[in-house]
Amino acid sequence: MEQNYNNNDELEIDLMEIIRVLWHWAWVIAAAAIGCGLIAFVYSKFFITPTYESTSRIVVLNQSDSDSLTVNDLNLGTQLSNDYKELIRSRDVVETVIEAYRLDMTYEKFVERIKVSSPTNTRIIDITLTDTNPLLAKELVDKLREVAAVKIKDIMAVDAVNLVDEGNVPLEPAAPSVLKWTAIGFMAGAFLSVAVIIVLFLLDDTIKSSEDIEKYLKLSTLGTIPIVASEEDSRKKHRRHRHQSAEDEREEREAREHTKKMAVVDLSDVE
């Protein structure tokens, strides 16, 4: 369908036409959205293995000769947090944990399950580990923390790596989020169906009415030709009409014969 955007009126008409088309196919859009949402729900609920996260927290301290910490000590500790994060994820630390638990996993795969972060303006370091088993997730993060503490003390020559929190036993899975998956599936289904309908509408350049001729070809229609039934349809209609006429004639003939019989009966009664 040819689109003209010479003025604002034509643009508004085109947009309204698209809206009318979308409204006409609203049931298709709703069905696609609901269908994709259900597929995403079932997939995330029954086909994705849930994973659990356990977090342990540590703080690295550099003790000074004075009894109190200075602002410079705090700033230096914050800057060194990035170094501690890299040491926690180092190959030596990670492979030690893998060997301790005899895990059938490479360093690259295991390190993807480790997330190390530090709250802003603090020297506290959060070590989070993800596993499909919540109990194993706690054991692994605690072991990782112990090995990393030794590594940090040896490499960075710090005085202490203090424990803030041990790893927790997660009760709820961290992923997947069934609600999030369902919402994404619902929106994806609606978006794709709308896109397909609009594309098909824009690619449709057929003339369907006299209004389309005046609108897109800028021609005036002098008249319209009604649709004529085909010869086969005419024969079928004629046969139906002839059959109906024969039925009417038969009923009329039976009525006349019945009337004659009733007349004969009445004359017999008179005699």
C-alpha cells in the first residue's frame, strides 16, 4: 500500500488506519502475547535448573603503630579493594577450591560463578558464589574465603583478614525469575505479532474499494460493477429454484385432490 506523507492530515489518516488494523487483529496480538508468556513460564519453571547464591563477607586491615586508623589508611584500604578482588578470583585460589572438593570443572567455568564486590567507601568485600545446590554453595564460598584470606596475607603483606559474615544457606533460588521470564515472553509475543501485522499491512498494495482508488490513485470512480455469479452458481441456483417449484406444484396438486375427495364425501352424505 503506497504511503503518502505530504501533509499532517494524510499522516494522521495513515496512523489511524494502522490503529484500526491493529484493533481488528487485537485477538491475534492477545493470543500471541499469552502464548509466548505461557511458553516462557513453563520453560523457566520446569526446564531451567534453579541456582542459589551464598555470600561471605571479609574486611582487610592494615594495623598501624597508632591505636586509631587515619583517613589515609581508610582511603588506601579502599583503593586496594580492587587488588583483593583480583586475588580472590586468581587461578591459584580457585584451583585450590576445585581440588579440595574434587569438582569436575575448569577454572574458567568455576570463576564465572564467583562474584566479588565491595560497598562504596568501605573496605568490606562481599564474595558471592552460585551453585545449583544451596548447601554446596555455602561450603564452596566459605572455602574460597579461607583460601583467599591466606593468599591476600601472603601477597599483600597485610596483618589480618577478618571475617564479617560466613556464607549463608540460601532458601530461595536466585535464578531464574519466573515472573521476569513470563513478562519478557508476554511482551515479546505482543511486539512480534504487532510488527508482523504492521509489515504485512504496509506491504499490501492491493486496491480493495473505491475509497482506496480515490485515496491512493487520486482518481474519481464513475461507478461500480456488482459481482456477477458464475455460471455454475447460476445453474445451482436454477436447480434449487426448479426443485422448489416442483415441490410447490406437488403440494398444490395434493391439496386439489384432497379437496375433490372431500367434495365427493359431502355429495354422498346428501344423497
